[in-house]
Amino acid sequence: MLKYAIKRILMVPILLLLVALFIFILLNLSEADPVLLMLPQEYTQADYDAMAAKFGLDKPLIVQYFNWVVKSVQGDMGISYKTKGPVADDVVFRIPISLKLAFITTLIMVVIGIPLGVMCAVKQYTAFDSIINILAKFMGSIPGFWLGLMLLIEFSINRRWFPIYGIGTVKHWVLPVFTLLLPFLANYVRQVRSAMLDCIRQDYVRTARSKGAKESRVIFREALKNALLPIITLTGGIFATMIGGAVLVEKVFAIPGVGFKIVEAINTRDIPTLLACTMILAVFTIIVQLVIDLSYALVDPRIRGTFATKKKSRRSRIKKVEEVR
Amino acid sequence: MAVSADASVVTTQKKLKRNSQSREVWERLKSRPTSMIALFGVLILIFVAIFADLLIPYEVAIRQVAANKLLPPGTPGHLLGTDHFGRDMLARIIHGARTALLIGVTSAGASLLISTILACLCAMFGGWVDNIIMRVIDVISCIPGLVVALAICAALGNGIPQLIVALTFSGLPMHTKMVRSVALRVSQMDYIESAVALGGSPGYIMYRHLFPNLTSIMIINGTAQVSINIMMGATLGFIGLGIKAPTPEWGTMLAEGLNFMLRNQYMVLIPGLILAISALLINTLGDSLRDAFDPQLKGRA
């Protein structure tokens, strides 16, 4: 187990380096010269060279990459092409905002989604199940950003119930959270349902029933407890997706999070900022995935078993056989 | 003589079996009204996309008439009203369907084809081939799909081919993982082993034995991916990264409508509604196909 954990944790920096390299190459595919974008209409070769040197763009790509890695490890994520100030100043304060949006939404999703999913599984093929299923299908097909716009028009512009943009009060968060929640919730309920159905058909549930356990005990103690593992994985995965998936919601509701900055950076071709924002999203995705994998291995003995060293186990098995003989 | 007779028996059996499987799927599909409604809807969508020019000339969709600015739906001659340049909304929606389907279908098809080939390579060769492909996929899947598409679009610029490349790429990690898991299971089967034992080349086995067994998951995933990609294409258009200006595209129409939200809300309402309905139809068809291909999975997400 410890070996698996160490191996898994050691993978993280390597993965991050590769992700950074990937984004670096991707963003530099553009034919537009960032130096030209920053220079005024009239410029001399000297101006060009000075500007290129200032942003380190005069060096080959691979050197730029290594410089970026070395600097960003020290917390310096480069200078924005747009604001000409350090990228970190413009990005770091956005992280808690995006996290807050994703966290609140995930929390509400769990609180609503698990009971609904369990109900669906228990009442499989009844009217309730079908209605939830159809609703989930509808919600899953609505483009999130459009839903946000419609809510904004109806409740903020027409009815003036909620403010149009900003993040000051609780009221500001109602529509964005709802917009982000709905498409994910649809998928979540269906997944919880199928995880529950998997467990409800297991032998130990039948055994519990045949022992005469109360139905509520069978559902919650036997089935749900076992279904929780895949559900936790799913929830973590959705939380990670939400941090990145909120890009559009942040844009529509003008929430100054990481996603909002990504759209802005793309429109202004501000590569250092874009790189920093994308890396932040990647870091969160990787961390959440790591936590899920490790906790999964911690809880589920079957997984722990697969990571036990094979040679050892075979030898011990032979030993056991010999002992029996 | 005997050999040729055997061969003909084998081919007729093969034909019978192939017919019966597709017929079985079709029968199951036919037995559920929702499936048929979804299929019918998707066929209409495809029809509209292909024959857009016959329904309304393309010229109408981009002609700007200053006198007809921001007409509400139901105006004579403009069933769905007009936008801020006086362009007919219905014509733009219809020609937008062509753009949307073109982007959705080609990008989903391309990413499915590439990922299936990658998955087959993983399953056939295993070892370091599998390792390298999967580690690259791991790296890409650390970045949210939308952000990958955004970055590619930002790097390559606006236009339909660029958009297709971006969407193809963003769908790649998920598909490769999914198809690989099925391909790995198939490659453990006895008939693959016997094909290897008989000396079949990897390419032949992949084409003849592995690929046919992946068609059902490819059709199911592909249908779902078409709707995801249409949605994501519209999203990119909405951000302003999609397609160059005069081409009608649903996401761009939404973004344009945003500026006139206070005066004419239909410009935002209509393209989004059409987008949602198309996605719903394609998603429902995808679910029905999954149920039809694999009745054991029926009703499970």
C-alpha cells in the first residue's frame, strides 16, 4: 500500500511537467507572433529585440519551457502580455472563487443526487424512476451556458430577483450554482442509480433480506454502504471537472474565477496567463484524482491486493501449500 | 469441390448471422416508441442539414437588410424574426444545422476512428506500446476537454477545419480509454488466440477480428460524441473562437444575441432551444441504440 502511494505521488510532478510541455507546445503552434501583438504600429528592429528579450521569447522553445518550469516552481509564473504585470498577481486570487463555486455545487449535488438516485434504484421501473430518468435526459441535453443566459434573462433582467453579475452576496451565487448544477446532477442521479442497482442485486443483500432485516436497514446499511465507493469516485471526478467546466458559467455570470480569465486570455492571446490558468486546472484535476485513487486503495481491500508485490505473494502461497502438506 | 462447398456454407452462415444481428438490433429499436421518435427527429435534422439550400437559399441567411432589424418571431416573411443585421433567423437556424452537423459528425467520427486504432494497438501489442499510448492519454486527460479545445482553437485560429481538429482532439482521451477497455476484453477471447496461433498478422487480426467486435461500442459512443461535439462547437462559437463571421452557426448566433438581450430576447432563446432539442434527440437515439445493442444493459446509465 505504502509503495503504491509513494509511486502514485511521485508520478504527480512528472505528470505536471508533461502537461505543461503539452500546453506549451500547443499554445506555440499559433502563427501569430506575440511580440508583434505587443508592439505599437511603428517599431524598429531594436524595439522588437528588446521586447522579445524582456519576455524571453528570443530563445528557442525548449529553453523557454525550461525557464518557465524553473520560474514557476519558485512561484513566478511569468509576465502577462496584456497587463505587463506578473501573472501570479492576476490569477492566484481567482483560485478560491472557482473552488468555492465548484465546492458549493458539488455539495448540493450530493445532497440532492444521492437520495434521488437511491430512490430510483429502489423503485426501479416505476413511474417515479421513469420520470426522473426522462428529466435527467432533458437536463443533460441543455447547453449549460444557454441555460445560464435564460435564467439571467428571466430572473435577473425581467424579474430583478437576482443581481446580473458579481460575487458579493449569497444572492449572487444562486443562479451560477444552479446553472452549473443542473447538467451534472442529471448525470449524477443516473450514475448513483446504476451503482445502487449493482449492489442491490448482490448476494449479501438477499441474505440480509432473508434474515428478516428491515428494508431501510437493507437499503442503507448493506446496499448503499457498498455502493458508496463508486459514488465517491464519481463525485470526486465531477468536482474536478466542475473546476474546469465552470469556464462558461463564469463567463456568463461574470464571476472572476480562473475560467473567466481563461476566456479573457484566449481572446487577448495572452499566453503566459492562459498557461498559468490551464496549469491550475490541471493541478486540481491531478490532485483530486490522486486523492480518489489513494482513498480507494485504502478502503477497498481488493484494490490493495492487486498492488501487493507479486513475487512475495507467490512465495508465501507456495510456503502455505508446503505447510499444508 | 468439397473445399468450395465448405466455403460457401461458411459465407452463407456469416451472412445469416450478420443479417440477424443487425435485424435483431433494428427489431429492438422498433419496439420502443421513444427510440423511433428520436430516430425520426434525427433523420429530419440530417435532412434539413443536407438539403438546407433547397429549403432556403444560403443567400437569405447572410443577406443584411437594414430596414428589417430585430423583427420579432411571427413577422410575415420572417417566421422566426430577424437579427440585428436584418438577417432571417429561420434561414440562419437551418443553415446553422448544416454547420453544426458537419462539425459534430466529422469530429466525432475522426476522434472515434483514431481512438479505436490506438485502442486496438494497445490491446494487440500490449507492453510498451500500450504504456506509451496510455501515458500520453493520461497527460491529455489531466486538462479538461473544453480547455484543450479552447487552447487548440486559440492556437490554430478561427474556421471550420480548425474547429474540427480541436473537437477531435478533445474527445480523444475518453474514447481511447473506453474502447481500450473493451478491446482488451475482446483480445483475451479464444478466437483471437487461435487467430494468432494460426499465424495471422497483427494487422489482419485487428481488421478481421478485433474491429468488428468494437462496432457496437463505436456506434454508441459515436452517437453520444456527436451531440457533445455539437454542444462544444456551439460553446466555442459562443466564446468567439468558432467560425468566421457570416457563416451561420448556433453558438455565434447566441453570442450575437447577447448584445441585444435587453431589446430582443428571441435572438438568444431560439438558437439555444434548437441546440437543446437537437442534443436531446441525438442523446435519446444514443441511449436507444445502447439498449438495442446490449439488452442486458437496458435501463442502466
